[in-house]
Amino acid sequence: MINENSARTEAGEDEAGVSARQRAIEAYSDARERAVDTLGEAPLLALAGGLAAGALIAALLPRTQAETRLVRPTARRVKDSARSAFDAARGTGTERLNAMGLNRDKGEETIKKLLDDLTDAARASAGAAVEAVRNKG
């Protein structure tokens, strides 16, 4: 009897194991098909989602001392390169705007004149509205 029970238990576990294995295979297959469909329909969206997930995981994981030692020189070079590129673009842009006569002083003067003109237009409009009401009455 003990042998029959253990045989049944083993057979039941085998059947359950096979069905669980089959369900896992089917779930994997379904997930793979959905992923392929998503990549086919919107590959950039899938890429953006993957990048966002990777960034989130990286942000949640603590940085190790080894990573800090290894990444610091590269991060410093990237930062220095970005700063140099920004400074070069800013300098070139400023030179071009100055050559066209567009500088900070000219911009402030233009904005001040625009605001003065808008104020004058608002006063003239208000005066005309007041006159129109007076003449009606």
C-alpha cells in the first residue's frame, strides 16, 4: 500500500509538474509573441520603455565603491566635454548675435520700447472707449 501511495504521489506530482511546465511554456510563448508584436508596431516606444526601466533599476541600486572608482574618470571627461561644447556654442552664438546687432543691451532696449508702445496703445484704447461712452450719453 505504501508503494501504491508513493507511486500515486509521484504520478500526481509528475502530472502537476508537466501541467505547470506546460503552463510556463505557454506563458513564455504568449509573452514573447506580445513582445514581438509590440516591437513590430512601436519599436521606439519599446526602446524608450526599456531605457526608462534600465534607468529606474540603475537609480534604485546602490553604487558600489568599485563602480565609483571606475566611473568617476569617465564621468569627469564627459562633464568636461559637455562643458567645453556648451561654452563653444554659447561663445559662437553670442558672437553671431553681436554681429547682427542683437545683444543684451539692444534686447533690453527693444523690450522696453515694446512695453512702452503697448502701454501707449492701451491708454489710447481706453481713452477712445471713454470718449465713445461719453459721446453716447
